[in-house]
Amino acid sequence: MRRLYFRRPVLSWALYDWANSAFATTVMAGFFPVFYSGITGHLSAEDSQFWFNMTLAAASLVVAVAAPILGAIADRGGSRKRFLAAFAFVGILMTAALAWIHAGEWWVGLLLYGLGTVGFTGANVFYDSMLPTVAERKQLDVVSAYGFAMGYIGGGLLFALNVLMVQHPGWFGLDSAGAAVRASFLSVAVWWAVFSVPLMLFVEERPVPDAPRGMAAVREGLAQLAGTLRKVRQMRVLLVFLVGYWLYIDGVNTVMKTAVFFGDRVLGLPSTALVTALLVTQFVAFPAALAFGWIGERIGPRRGILIGLAVYLGAIVYAWRFLDDSADFYALAVAIGLVQGGVQSLSRSLYARMVPARMAGEFFGFYNMVGKFAAILGPVLLGLTPLVIPGATTRDSILSLGLLFVLGGILLWRVDPVAGARLADELDASAEKMQRLERES
């Protein structure tokens, strides 16, 4: 296994996760919300929150709609890596530009953040679709977990450095915490750019004979997407998986996005404890994600995911019944860190088993589209529970998330990975035949 980790294409692919996770930790989870609050001091809290939420929604919608279309075009043109590079370049450039935003320029800051988010999430569509390129089917669990593990440790290391910069700006020759935040945005852009280079150099894209270029690739890509949509009834295994994935990953994303809010508003924990918990999750998730790759290889990714979902259910009950102070919050962070990366990585590898390699860009476009709409049901459940159940509190609403994990787990249990892999091989052979006939005609 160690030899697999250091194979040049595998390591180069995984390093992209190390590269772009800095945006997820330092920018998205860490500093931009605080930075945005600082540059919108003249706006009401309601207006500030409205425009922030609208920006996130717009960025998610753009990627969700465009991902399957661009994925199909990239498949037919053999250009997944070029699409990845283009989206990553947008994300890197927008992140660096945030360093020059000043108070009052909130709309420019939001525009840059929104475009940066589009670059980050859009590039991930093509990054995920290259997993079958660097790993054989029997290696998918281990390699997918390796990518997530590298992301957790890479994003966590830079975030830890950025936190030190903000807390002790003088150590780094900076005048203030504000200057440190701006320097952190630049550091993310440089980190993302530098560690993306190995993928661009050493990961070879699956060759497409007589690949069309320009508008021909667009036309053939759209035709491929239309053909896939017509065949959707044949893909029952994939459909069941995607619905189940949508439910349980909504629960995972909701826990990720609301944990800090819960610790701050409900428990009243200090900000230092919340940042520490975030770092704990990152560094625990690194070895845990690798371990889940081994688990998936031994007992199968479906069972591995179900183990992770069971831990999430236990964590929800723990948070509802016992969570009171910083020590409890750290314990919860460890529990989540142990399974978060495993659920994400094994979901990706299980899906990769069941999609045709020649159409991976398009199918991972659907996968990421589902992911973009995941984190809708969870917040709605959290918000509605105290309103519709007499006597229920904000704390009680945590239990409602268990519904997402239970229903998602039931659907996942109904997925037959062997049948899914067989269908993927049939679709691959059909796509190869169609492309050959098109070239001959």
C-alpha cells in the first residue's frame, strides 16, 4: 500500500487535494466570514447575511447546473485536466485578489468570494472524475481515501499557520490581525497554485482517439449528455445511490456547517475553543481517512460508509444529551473527525466503481450536482423542528438530523455495487462502440 501512495500519478493527484483544501479551511470555514463581517460594518445584520447567502446559493447553482454539461464536453474532448486547470486558475486568482479588498467594498469582496467558490467547486468535478484514471477498480477505496487524507492534513497545516499569523502578527512581520488575514488569503492562493503543479505535469488523461476540438467537442458532449439522460431508467443502482448519498451527505454537510454556530450561539463557547475544535477535526481526519480506505478495501465501501453513518448517529445523540462545555465539544470534534473523511472518500470510490470510465466527467458532474444541493434539508429540519413540535428546543432539533442518516443508510444498503459495476462496463463498451461508429462515418 505504501508503494501505491508514492506512485507518481497517485501522489500527484492526491496533492491537488492538499492544494485546494486550503481554500476550504482558511477561506471558507475560517477567515472570510469574519473578514466579510468587518467590511460590511455599515450594513444591517439582515442585509449582510442576505447577500452572503445569495452569493453562496448563486455559486452553488452555477456549478450544479454546469457540472454535468462541462463534464460531458470534457469526456468527449479528452480535456478534463484543462477544465480543472481553468477552474482552479479562477479560484486561485480570486482568492489572491481578496487581499486587496477594503472596508466598504463588500460587494467586490462577495463577487471575488463567489467566483473563487465557483473555481474551487468546479475544479473538484474534474478532479474527482480523474480518480479512475490514476487507480484501478480494486484500488479506488485506498486512493480516494488518500486524497481526502492529504486534503485534511494540507488544509489543516496551512490553516494552523494562518491562525498563528492572526493571533501573533508580529511574529511574521505584520502590523495587525487585519494584515494577517489579507496575507492568509495570499498564502492560500500560492499554496493552491504550487501544489497543483504535480497533477498538471504527472497525471495523464485517458486518451480519447480522434478527440473532437472546439465546438465539435461541445456538440458531441451535449449529445452524450442527452443520451445519458435518455438511459437514466436503466441506471436504477446509480439512482438509488445518488438519492441515498444526497440524504446522508446533507446530514454530514449540515453537521460541518452548523457545529461552530451551535458551539457559539447555543453553548456560548469561546472562539479559541471553536478554532481549536476545527483544527482537531482536520488532524484526526488525516489518519482516519487512510484507515477508512483500508476498511473499504477489506469489507467494501458500502459497509464502511454505513459504519461512518452509525458513528454520526451516535454523535448526534451525544450532542443532544451530553454536550455542555469545551471538553465535550473537543470529544465531538474527534468523533466527527474519525468518520467525516471516511464517509466522503468511500462515497466517491463507491460511485467511481459504478460509472463508465469514458464518461466519468459527466457522471461526476451529476455526483457533484447532488453534493451542491446537499445542505438544504438539514438546515430546514433544524429550523422547523422547534416550530412544528410543541416544546421542542433548538437543542432538540439536533435529533432531526438522524432522519437523514437513517434514510440515506437504508437506501445505501439497497445499492448493489456489483450490479452497478457491471452496468458501468456495459455503458463503457456501448460508448466505445458509438464513438467508433461516429469516427468511421
